[in-house]
Amino acid sequence: MRTLLRVITALLLVPIALATLGFALYAPVLPVRVARSMSARQLAMVLDEGERLERTTPALRRPLWRYFHPIAGLLAATDRRLIWVGVEPRAIIEWSGEEPSRFEIRDWSYDSVVVADTRVHLGVSRGLAVRASPDAGALRFAVRPVDATTREAVIATIERRQAEVRETAERERIEQERAAFLARQPVYHTVQRGEAVSSIAVLYGLTPDSLRALNSLTSDRIIVGQELLVKPGAP
């Protein structure tokens, strides 16, 4: 009887041991420290020429289909955009191969990205929800409590850069409105010594007849200092 129990126990333990070994070897894992280092190296290659890195924070992304095997990496705020570089976890046995690491890379322009400091991943973690626009779906990134300072620094950088984008857009809007206003105004030419109706007409792309018509001139006689209308105002 005892021998039979030993045999049954052995038969049960062997598949459990094999399953445990298989899980250890093939379950996707990646230490956060390693992911941070790999992401930092990849991020340096992602930056455009002249682009300046301002703030970064370590983060985790947990897609629903691989919730327990998160993608670890860095969220980076540069002087031009927000960038995510994550390293897809691989099984321990895969790291000995020649296959290169698989990176997940996303970026968002400051003029459209929406970033919310909120709870993510079923509400169990503090982190950031990032949307390409107010109506787009969000990518959610968890940030560990130990990295709360860097998370806040990234958010502050995003807010500052977005304020600059809004200020620049407002200045451009005002300049465009001013240019449009000036374009509607009449243009006059002050007659200088040696100028004639024909030379002034050529200067503004007019014919002598059209210049005379604009100014109700009955001849080509003009005097120094006289104001001639060369472009009528628009309504």
C-alpha cells in the first residue's frame, strides 16, 4: 500500500515539477531595472537630431491580454513631444538567443496629447492615462510610488510645453489677423523726385491707365510729395 502511494505521489509530483520548470523558463519576465536601462539606450536612438530630453519616469504598461506580464520602460518628455519606449518581456530561455529585444515605441505631439494623472490598471496603481486627442482611446501607464517625483516632473514638463504651444498658437493667430487687416487697407505711394506715372505704375504692377484711373488723373502731371493710391482697400 505504501509503495502504491509513493508511486502515485511521484506521478503527481513529476508533472508539477515539469510545469513549474516550464513556467520559470518560458513565462515572459523582465526586471524593471533591466527594462529601464534598455529603454534608455533605445530612447537615445529615437530622439531626432537636436531634440532635447527634459524629464523621464519609469513606467509599466499592462495590456489586458498580458496583464501579468507588463511592458516596462520609460515615459520621456522632450522639448518637442512625449515619447514612450517599452521593452516587451521575454522568457528567460529566450535571452540566451540572438533575437534582438522587441521595443514598443509611441510618441505624441504636445499640441494634441491629453495626459491625466489618475489611477490605472483596474484602479490598483497610480499612473498616467495618455490620449493622442480628447476623443482617442487612452494608453495607461502605471508608475511605482517610489517614482512619484519623476512622474510629477514629467507632468509638469508636459503642462509647461503645452502652455508654450498655446501661447505660440495665439501669437500666430494675432499676427495672421493683423496681416489680414493690413492686406485689406488701401496702399498709397508718395511721389519722389524723378518719378513718373509710368515708373510708379511698373513698381506696383499696374498700367499707367489704371494708376491714372485710381487717382482720377487727367494727365501724367504729378508733383513731389503727392500721395497716389496704388491699391484700393478691400471690404
